[in-house]
Amino acid sequence: MSDKRTRSFDDLVAEGASVPTEGWDFSWFEGRATEARPSWGYAVSMAERLGRAGAALDIQTGGGEVLEFALTKAPRRPPLTVATEGWPPNVAKATALLRPRGVAVVASPEDAPLPFADGAFDLVVSRHPVEARWAEIARVLETGGTYFAQHVGPGSVYELVEYFLGPQPKKRRNARHPDRERRDAEAAGLEVVDLRAERLRMEFHDIAAVVHFLRKVIWIVPGFTVEAYLPRLRALHERIETEGAFVAHSTRHLIEARKPGPGRTAR
């Protein structure tokens, strides 16, 4: 690939629009965009808990990359590990990646009840679920079981959101606030034992990275297409060329919740 600094707006946009979006592999962004990582090291911490679990469930696994990494780092694998995913291209990708690890991938829409019996798992994990459905999480956890997840926080990447959509209502900005998630988890009967939040710097170094990011992370600018936002994309391209990287900030929180009572626990 030629130096991106010499490439035209049209070429960069066409490249960003053509890169496949399935899965949660972000390696394509290397050299084009960066995002600081939370200090807690979610995937490694997940691996530690998997090593102590008897039956584990990964909700909304995407392409299975995070679970696959964690399983390779776990001191032992749970006797039973299952993952759910709702987007058909990701179901296929996750199945190909996780089946050799002994993981069953179940196609399940994000807004549907989890297709498992009550108390089926002692560990439920999830990285960046679209929505945490607390009643369902509590239902499939056995007594004493743990939910361990990294969630997207409030106002995440809102510099980019508001560049394209304009100022957003406070209600939308705060929709994923960790204090609200604590209340919702407790209302479902879970005890929150750890909750940490961080704000992390992101940089987009070319317009191709912006286009691919908005296609891949579809809730940032809902309904995004190149055609619909072409004038704003062109203006942002010129801004990046003149001023350098576009800076935004992601927000993440780590949440660990336990279903009270005696029983096998993955903590």
C-alpha cells in the first residue's frame, strides 16, 4: 500500500468502505488509529476466572477473538464453555475459531432470552455487550456464580458521534453510566463486588480509519453510510490532513457481580 499521506480522499474512503467488518479483530487499524487500553487487562483477568470455572458462558462473543485468547491463557479450560452471538457473519467466524477449542457457539439474537436453563453457569463473561440484560444474566447464573465483564461506558467516542450527528441529549450520553448499571444489576438480584471506570484516548490518523470504525462499531453513528455523510467525511479528511489526528475518548468500565448465596464460584 502506498503512503496514506499521498493518497486521495476518494481512495482512502473506498479502502475504509471495503474492509470486512465481522469479528472483533482490530489489527487493520495498526498505524491508522490507536486506542489506549484499560489498566485492568480484561482478557487476561477473564483467563484467570475461566481457569476456575466449571461451566462458562460468553455473551455476544463477536468473532470469538477475546474468548479464544482468554482460553489460550487460562491455567485450565472449563469442562463446559458456550458462547452466544447474534450477527450471522460473526456466528460463522466465531464457530470456526472456537470449535477447535471445544466451545459451542449458539446463534442467539441480542434481544432474545438466553437459550439456557436457570442456574446453568457459574461464570458468565462479556466484552462490550450491546446491552447487559441483567435479569437474564442473573437467571442463568447458579447461586454463588459470577458475571465478569467489560462494558462500553457513557459518552464513549462522543467527539466522533457529535461531529457527525451534532449535540446529543444528555439521556443518550448517560445511557451506559456505571452507576445505572450497578442499580440495574442489583435490581436483578446481583451483588456488585467490583466496578471500575476509565476514559481512554483514541486517535484517528486518516479518514479510512474513521470510515471502517463507523462501519464496524455500528452504534456510534447509527445507519452510517459513506454516501449519507460524504460532505462531513470530506471536511474531516481535510481537517486531519491540516491539523493531524482526530482525537476522541472511549469510556470503559469493568464490572464484577455475584449471585448471592453458597455455591461454586469463579471468583
